[in-house]
Amino acid sequence: MKVVGYKNVSYTSKKTGKEVNGVEIFGTYPSNNVVGEATGKEFLSQYIIEKHNGILPDVGDEFDVSFNRFGQIDHYTITPR
């Protein structure tokens, strides 16, 4: 995914009542049956960000994620532009 934007997120979960902090990453990527590129977003929790020493992708970077068995991001890699 090529990063085209990001925003800080902070809210209280309606499900658990706990504070949720992190960053939403917005990007574009090639996809079958799409003319041009598809768009999407991924949520990085504060825990995952800290696990990666606070390093976040910047606009223009390539961003790849791996998911755990619960469908949550547990690892990411960044290729600078």
C-alpha cells in the first residue's frame, strides 16, 4: 500500500469502555478488476506502534502489514519513498 495520508485516532470503545489510541493509515494499492488503484485504510493501535519503536510510515512510503489470527495487525514494514 502506498501511503497517501494518516490521522491520529482517540476514542472510547463502546464495546469495552476503554480508551483506544492509534493512527489510521490511508493508502492506495493495485487490485484486480479496478481501473487505476483501489484505496483502503489500516488502523495501528498504540501497542503496535510502540512494538515498532514509534516508527510510522510517512506520506509516499510503501506500507505492508501482517495480520494475526484475529484479523488484527501484528507487524508492519515500511519502505521509504
